[in-house]
Amino acid sequence: MAAGAQFVDRVVLHVVAGNGGNGCASVHREKFKPLGGPDGANGGRGGDVVLEVDSNAASLLEYHRRPHRKASNGRPGQGGHRTGANGEDVVLPVPDGTVVKDSRGEELADLVGEGTRFVVAQGGAGGLGNAALATAKRKAPGFALLGEPGDETDVVLELKSVADVALVGFPSAGKSSLIAALSAAKPKIADYPFTTLIPNLGVVGAGETTFTVADVPGLIEGASEGKGLGLEFLRHIERSSTLAHVLDCATPEPGRDPISDFEVIERELQAYDRVLGDRPLSDRPRIVVLNKIDVPDARDLADLVRPEFESRGLRVFEVSAATHEGLRELSFAMADMVTRYRASLPTPEPTRLVIRPKELGGADFEVKSLGDNTYLITGEKPIRWLRQTDFANEEAVGYLADRLARLGVEEALAKAGAAEGATVMIGTRDESVVFDWEPELDGEVAPGPRGTDRRLDGYR
């Protein structure tokens, strides 16, 4: 949703993390030491794409204009044990209250609080150089591992305003004037419906309490079903602890009065509860603000309807945003409700970044028979190892065979009934690398000359 090309509160962001740099295959050489041992270093990791809450970010407009963001790749390793440089992270500032969802609509993170970070796309690991791959049997590997690709994904960013008190009501009920009178905010004010096209936030001080008030664009009947500005703005009141019904006591529209307006808005808020689930709007404390009492007829109407609201257990305040009458009492009442809500909250823990690496242990692969002596191997480790393998280097392919054998793939294929010459696919049915299976003896087989493997004679 955009308004005047100044405010955007929902975008689809395409992010690509950096690829890891390739490892280096190098042998140390100097005078009188033609084969001084492997000295190829590891490649650098790819850069991450990180979302970070920044108080200077007011909307998601920047990502509406430029929805594609990419981090830099890691540099390849070099000889002489010179590790490749890591790719630079891309840190994207987002407003406080940004919710991150995947393409299926599942919530990934709720970013609240200055400095809160979320790695939305993780950079690929750098490939190992041949110095790191050397073993007692393979003292000078003629290959290195390739860097892994970084994450690539689409995420949805939605902004939900972070405010203590939300002003709700029909268009032109005077919410913008009220927030301007209560705070230093300067929202657009005019005498026509839907003047407010973006949520406005104002900071209000009452005694020792400071709190924020959100001026949410006007709602109409059917807003919970998307009518008017509807769902585009209902989410901006989800975080508010207190709701203030701003009711126009001087509306010129026939068939409208403060009580009917209140009931219409209440029905829309209750209908929206189906979306919220855990913390419905109908459970929030609310107050009633009868606005525009500077108009003589409006004051009379306010006095008439006040007993009806009080009979429903609601606190009622008669105010005028134009003359500031009643605003002091209103601000202190809001402050009292906010203070009581804050006191009920558990002590917040310091913001911290929790990194959860992908699981690599446990059942690392699965062998499925596809019939006709054909087998499909799936799993995190085998697929990851395929990405690291340079198939133009026979020794690297032999090293992959050694890793798969140590993982138990050979044994699993035999148990599944695979015969010599079986077609083995590693990956998925649609995208895989295909091998002709030739059972090998247990244990690592010493390779042939550098860059080759005697088991793969004729492999091409």
C-alpha cells in the first residue's frame, strides 16, 4: 500500500546472499623445494542479507522502489595459505514493527526494538583449500572444494505500527486533529473523508509517563472485509495496548450518531479478531472520546449519549481538538491505562541475535528405489557435497566417492538391492547428478597422479 509515494507498509523483497569463494589447490614451491606441500587456502564466506530495525526508517518505500537486494560473494582462496576475503553483508534498515513472512505467509520474524536484527538470507560457506583436505593417504590433494551458493528467497515485509494507544473511528471524526493537539505530530488535516492515508504516530507526555499514539486512517463498515482502506490499516492497531474510539458529535451525515458509529467500528474490530487469534482486539481496554464539543449542538449530543456509554462500563471524555478542552484529562487517562499495561508485562530481556545453524547430524540421507536398478539419494549432506565438488577434476570426484562411502551410502545401496552398474541419482527427481554405481572396498582409496583418481579411468 502506497500513499503519495511517501509511505509503503507492505512489500515483497527478493534477496540473494553471496556465494562462498572457491578453495584453492596449490603446492608450495621454492628453490630446492619443488614440492613443499599443499598451501592452498580456503575461500571466504558469502555475505549475508540482514534486516535491522532502525528508528530513522519510517516506511518500506525504499524496498518498494528497489525490491532486489544482493550481498557480495566471498573471494577465492590463494596459494601461500592466503584465505579469501569474506563477502560484505548487506544490512537493510527497516521500521520498528516490521514483520517478516515467507512466500507462503508463515511468519519468520517480528522485528521490534531498535537494533533488532534478522538474517533473512545466509551467505554460502567458502570451499576448503587443498591444505585443509590433506590426509595421511592424500598428502598433496590436487583439488579443492567449491564455495557453496548463498540463500536466495522472496520474503514479504509488513509494517505494523508500534504504538501504545490507537485512535479508531470513522473518516473525518477528528483523529488527525486530536493527535496534532495531543502531540507534536503534524498530520494532514482537512474536512473531507480519508484525509489520512498513512498511519501517523505522535509522542504524548502526561506527568512522568510518555507514550505513543497512532492516528489510524478512518474505518468504515466492511473494513474487516477490505472495504475502504480496510485491512491495509487494521494491522496497524494490532500492537496497541489501548483503543480510543474517537466519535464525531458534529457529523452532518444523516443516519449517523456517536452510538451507531461506535457499534459499527466495534463490529469491524471483532471481525478482524479472526485474523489475530492469540490477542484479539476485542480484549483490549478502550475509552470513548466524544470529539468536536466546541460546536454547540455537538456538546448537547455528547451530554445526551454519554450515559449510554457509561452504562456499558466505558470511560467517556468530551473533548475539542480545536480548543483543547478536555485534552489534559484525556491524556492522563491514556497514560494511566498504558502504565497499567506496561506493569503487567514480564521484564524484557536484552535484545540478542540468535543464530541457529542448519542441522547436519542424524539421518543424513535416504535411498529410494525407483525401479529398474535405479536409485535416488536425497539428504542435506550428499546434496551439499555435490555443490562443493568440481566434476572437471577426477580426484575431486574420487574424494566425493570417499565421503559418500564413509557416510554409509554404499552400504545403504547394497541393502536396498542395488546391483553393480546401478543408476544412482543424487539430488531430486527433477535436478540431480547421475552416477553408474561401482561398489568399492571399504576405506579411502589412494588417488593416482594429482588431479586424477585411478577408480575413475575413462570417467567423462
